[in-house]
Amino acid sequence: MEHRVAYRIYYEDTDALGVVYYANYLKFFERGRTESIEAAGRGIAEWNRHGYLFVVHSVQATFKRPAVLGDRIEVVTSFSVVSPYRGRFLQRVERDGEVLVEGTVDCVCLDDNQQLREFPPGVLG
């Protein structure tokens, strides 16, 4: 299942060339992941209180076209468990249906002692 969340591009998101600074797409990805988890019924803070910490393990991104000041973008997120301890978020940033950035973010699940633990059932539906 895909989750979509919309954002507007502000000055703070852009660089000296007037396009979204590449590292800010990682912030958009983070927001998309957080919102998709919350939309599934339990927010990140609640998962943390129950001893489930979702930590980024690796990120891969492909930049196709830039977003610019004033654009309205959507962050599209889907999730799958690829091993008992690792989840994969497939994410993309779109503008009017056009893909600007595609990325894969792998997260591991840790307990309160920062030891690996299995992803909880139903983390995203």
C-alpha cells in the first residue's frame, strides 16, 4: 500500500541555484516514512515507548529532476519487511505525477538497549 503526503517547497528548502538542496530530499523521505507509519495506526513515539526503534541502515537515491521554490510535491512511500530485522521503504518525490527523486531506505529495528529485534507485526498495516 502506498501512502502520500503533500508539501510545498519554501526558500529554506532551496540552495544558491534556486533548486531543492539534495540533502533536503532525505528530510522529505523521513517525513514520508513517519507519516506513513502514523497513518497505519501508531506513531513513531508510541512505537518507541513500546521498545521498537526504527533506525536507518542504508539510503540510496536517484535524482531525476529538481523541485524549485513554490512547487507542490508529494512524497510517496511504501513498505515491506525484507528480513525479520530489516524493513525497506520505497520512496519517491513527485510533482504533478512526475517522478523527481526515487529512493530506497532500509531500516533496522532495535530494542531499548539498541540490540536488533524483529520488526513488530503490523507496523504498516
